[in-house]
Amino acid sequence: MKLWKWIWIAPVLGFAGWAAYDASRPLHVAVVQPTRGPAVEAAYATGTVEPSLMLPIAPRSTARLVALEADEGDHVSAGQLLARLEDDDLRRALDAARAVEANAHSNFERNAELVKEGRVSRQAYDQAKSNWEAATAEVARLEAQLGFLSLRAPSEGTIIRRDGEVGELIVTGNPVFWMAGDAPLRITSEVDEEDIARIRPGQKVLIRADAFPGEVLDGTVSAVTPKGDATARSYRVRIAVPAGTRLMIGMTTETNIVLREEPNALLVPTAALEGETLWLVVDGRLAKRQVKIGARGNARTEILSGVADGDWIAAAPSADFADGEAVAADPSG
């Protein structure tokens, strides 16, 4: 998607107006003079508000959800129990494995005494030891699996989404909860590759969101991803927002990354431009002038070179204009 740049320019009173067209000769041309005012050049992109740290919490074994201990919006601490999955069969298997482990341990201790007395072979002792170690490992494996069926918070944070319901079969790896860590929110925007070379951490960002019409919120570029999307021809830019922002996770935003600010820019009406040229009236004749354009807006455009403050510019260029043609300049105001 092609992104565009935009400009804010303070309105200037007393700007020269348009003159009525006069069909007589010499041709009457409505003219204006450039004005001075602030201009901001920015790279425009859309973005999404997201937590700086977002963690999915999912079971490592497939099982039915039997209890929910937390819900969306809850603030939780590290290690806090969030949900339990069905574990009856696993607990029975663990009880059986512990019994086998206890028996194997007793057998090993008995053989350890007998091998000292020479009443059993070293091979029998080693086998008893191996059986005990295997039984101990099986208990540890089942205990670990049992722990996987208790979903716990990996760190302090807030539950921002819950996808499971009691009684539902939860497949391994499917998140039941999404948790946001206790860190400020951020905005992730996709910026066109044409603009990315001019974007760097620390630049000011102006943010608008439909949830807060008429408001402009502040942000700062925090990072630019080094690898872009070849299909979309864009790069991901992370934008930090202040703590306590009114923005909420999941909101879409319009972000304008400020590339350049000029408090006293030379401005002309955008309608006076034909591409990168202006028609000037010099000593009663039309003169086509090539200009260098800076920030462009709907009403006013910044001119970096090619005209000066006192020049008279044709306000509404015509396809009939000819370089050197004699005209009568018609300023108003």
C-alpha cells in the first residue's frame, strides 16, 4: 500500500485572493505572494496498539479444561494458578509409579547390604540400582506432565484475553490465556520502504485514534526492524507511547512520524503548482519557474528553492499560459 506524507501549516490571514477572469487582452491573471508559516513533513502509516511483552499461556498436553482461576482483566503474579486441566488419569498413573519406585528403592537397599556380605552378585546389585533409577525417572516424568496441566502465570502481568471454557478439550499448544507483562504499551506500524531510510529511533510521532476523535497523542520511535516485507514493501516500526496512555490494546491508529520541522517555511497555494513548476508574473509577463518542493499539504506547499518572498505567483495556472506572454497581474486583498 502506498503511504503518503502530510503537512500541517498554520493559516495565514490576508492571503491574496482570486481575481475574476477578464477575457480582454492583456490576459488578467490572479496572483498571490508566498507566505511564511510552520511546516511539518511526516511519514504516514497505520498501526496497532499492543503490549511490549505479550505471552501466550498454553498446555503442553491435550486435556479437558476443568477449572478457571483467572479471567480477562485480572492482574496476576508470577507463578499464580490460572487454570487446571483434567488430570485424574495422570494422578493414578503417578500413584502407581511412586509405588513401583518405592519398591525398587527397597530392593536396591536390600541388595546394597547383601552385596557387602557377598550374598548377591555385583550384577544383581547393579540391576537393582538401575531399576530404582528408572522408577525414579518415571515418577519425575509423570510429575512434570502433571505440572503441565496446571497453567500458571510465567511472570507478573495482566490477563488480556481468555480463549478456553470449562469443559472444552484444549489441544497441546493452543493458548488458553494471553498475558501482557507489566511494561508500557507500544504501537507497531508498517512504514513504506520509500520513507524507512529517513526514520530512526527518537523521532517524534503524532498519533490519532478513532476512539479519541480530534485528539493528537504523542509517541516516539523506539525501533525499526532491519528486515522488511518484500510483498508489502514496508518495514515494521515500533513506537513507544507514554505510561498511562488512554490507548488500549488492539486499537488501530494513524501514526505520523515527524521527519522534518520548519517553523518559518516559504509557502504557496498547492493549487498554484503544476508538478514542480510555478507560473510567476515578472515585469508584466509570465515566467515558468522550476521549484524544489518540501512538505506538501492540501492547501499549502513548502517551497525550498525557486521563488522568493516578494514574487508574484499565478494562483490558478491555465493550460493556455505561454512563457513570456504579456499579462496584467491582478492581486487582491
